[in-house]
Amino acid sequence: MLTKTKKQRVIKEAGTHEKDTGSPEVQVSILTRRIEELAGHLKKHLKDKHSRRGLLAMVANRQKHLRYLKKKNPKRYGALLRKLELKKKA
């Protein structure tokens, strides 16, 4: 689970200004962090189907945000992919 302090740290790193919580970069960063934590949980608990479903929903949500950002501002999209070390699909 993403604690309040971890979430604030992610927002501070990804935000464009001090009170930025809604930009696509921040939302994708938060989702990426949650996905990483849940993936670790699922490696330990292989039969947790409910969490797996939640993980798939988060991945789909992150893809939607990334598609939006790519359409609106390709430079910010590329910078975010490099920053979060996400691979671009061909």
C-alpha cells in the first residue's frame, strides 16, 4: 500500500509545481508506484485473483493517461517514459 509520505514524495518528484497533484505526470507516477508494489505482493501471493484484477485495472488506467499525454504533449510524454523507465511499445 502506498503510504501518505511515499505518495507525497512521488508527487514532489513528478509534479511541475508545488501543489501539482492532477497533472498526467503525477497521476502516472503514482499509478506506476502502486503497480510496482502490487506486483511485488502478487509474486508472493500467487492465488490472489482479486488483487490481480485490481492490478490490471491500474495498468489500463495508466495506459489511458499515457495515451492522453502522448496526444497532448509528446515531449512531456517522452520525458516521463525516460524518468519512470517505462519502455515504449513499437
